[in-house]
Amino acid sequence: MKPAPTSAVTRRHFLQRATLAAAVFAVPPFLRADDKSEARNPVLGRGEHQYECLHDWGELPSRIKYGNTHGVAEDAQGRLYIKHTVGAGSESADAVVVFDADGKFIRSWGKEFSGGAHGLHIHQEGGQEFFYLCDTGRRLVVKTTLDGEIVWTRGCPLEETGHYRDPKEYVPTNVAIAPNGEVFVADGYGRNYIHVYGTDGQFRRTFGGTGKSPGRTSCPHGLMVDTRGPEPTLVVADRSNRRLQYFTLQGEHIQFVTDELRAPCHFHQRGQMLVIPDLESRVTLFDRDNRLIVHLGDGTHYNGVRDKSRDHFKPGQFVAPHSAIFDRVGNIFVVEWVEVGRVTKLRKLT
């Protein structure tokens, strides 16, 4: 067979490339992954803030079934910790599951938190990392090592504050740590106070309480010490009031942030950027001035969805984000308040 004329080869190659290009651009942008990924995973965000959406991240062993996935943290070694309430039919009652950065299972622990696993905060103190865990079932805040060895446990500050008639009125949801080591505990499902302890667990003071006025809260679900300004401040996810509320570290009201929020649950900071898991089906990124950068994976609302099986969840949409963190390289991990548990990695693309 004679070789085709050069002009014919060129023309054929041109048509092949044109057809391939048309096929690529025919793929909807929200389904297009970057060149490093062969999977057709949803891509969320825009501009410099785009993320490949990897639902059901992590190789969970068959003996563990997630319940509501409430907390997520990363340690200094890049290991990811997922805190969940333990699902029906799980052979293991361990409420804390540990993965490496690639999603490979390492170990699990924390049977005592089964059913009440909620807030999870990691903090480095004197060269060692510790967890601060909130247990809504037992109404406790527990400080542990990364392996779950208990350092101290604190229940309702009944006598210290005079704000409670019964310890059952107290249900802690999340913890934040100030630069001086003080521990802030949100009574998010109880009487809406914020209690402050020393690193040793000794009670120091209380502020907040139920209401809408400055200094008052309604479901102070999440806390973070915000270090993006000239002075560190405490930011509270004042969820039922549908706002963020800023306090000095002494407990004095500073300001509200209400724009672009539905039901903020918690926070995590990376540089000047803030990620906010919003229980009403989306994850929000704010800049240093708390102005909107982008909403990610808006699923509108969790009603009628959060108690369903995974085949009811839509790829690229969140159901009920409960906690979220940036990892060391800028990816975002999101865990959701859904009965079967859901862990999503948003892999940074740009």
C-alpha cells in the first residue's frame, strides 16, 4: 500500500484533533477533572478556588460502619481523624477512625464516644499534640492523646457557674484553644453558654447565654480562635441565629457577620481564608474580611435526604456539612451529618 500524501495525513490528523477537542469541550465544566485525574469527578468552585470533589473518601474497613460523621482533624504527620457516632450494624464500636493522607486505614479507637461523638479539635502543646473531644451523649469534654489516652475529663460546670439546675441542661458541642492555652467550650445544645478552662482543665469563667442580642447566642455550635486580624478573637458559629458572632478572648461582644450564611456549623482557617461548613447543604469560603469567595456544592437543604442511603446523595452536592478543615496542602475535608456518614475530599486544583 502506498503511503497517503502528506496533505491527506495532515488533513486526517486535523480532523481527529478537532473531533477530540469538541468531545472535551462538550463535557459540562462541573464534571471536568484536571489533567492529573482520569476520573470524571465533579469540580466545584471557580477561578483560583476550584476543587475536585471526591465523595466517600477513605478505605473504611468492613467491620466499621459510619454513623453521623461529626468531626475531622489532621495531625502534624498528615494523618486524618474522623469522628462519628457509629452506624447501625457496625461490628466495631470505635468512634474515631484514623487514615493516612492517601485514605488508607491505620487504626480506630474511642468506643466510649459511640453515640455521642461530636466536636473534635487537635492542638499542639509543648511539642505534643492532644485531642479535645466533645461527647454529647455523656455531656463531657475530654482531653486525650492522639491514641485516646485520657488526660482530663470535664462535665457540667454546675457549681462553678450557677447557670444550671441540672447537669442534663449541659450539652457541649465544640472546643477552641486560645494562644495562651485557654480552652473555650461551647454549650451548643444546652443553655448556650461558652465556658473557659485552663489547659489543666480548671474552670475560669463563663459568658454568653441564650438570646439574639449582642453577646447572646442560640446554638453556639462551633468555635474558633481567629488569628487573621491584629489581635486573636473568638468567632462563634451562632447557628440558630444564622450568623457568626465575634468576641474578645475575655468574652466581650465585637460584631456579627450575617451575609451569605444559612446555618454555620464550624470553621477552619488557612492563611487568610476561612472555610465554613454550613449545615444547610453547602460549604462556604470567606476571605480575611469575611467576604464571600465562593459557595461549594450547594445542595439547597438536607430535609428528606440526610436519613437516606448514599444513592440518594447527588455527586457534587452536599447534604449537611457538619465540620470541615483545610489539610496541609490546601485540600478541604468535609464530614456530614447524615445517618450513613459521608467524608468528602475537595482536592485543590488551582
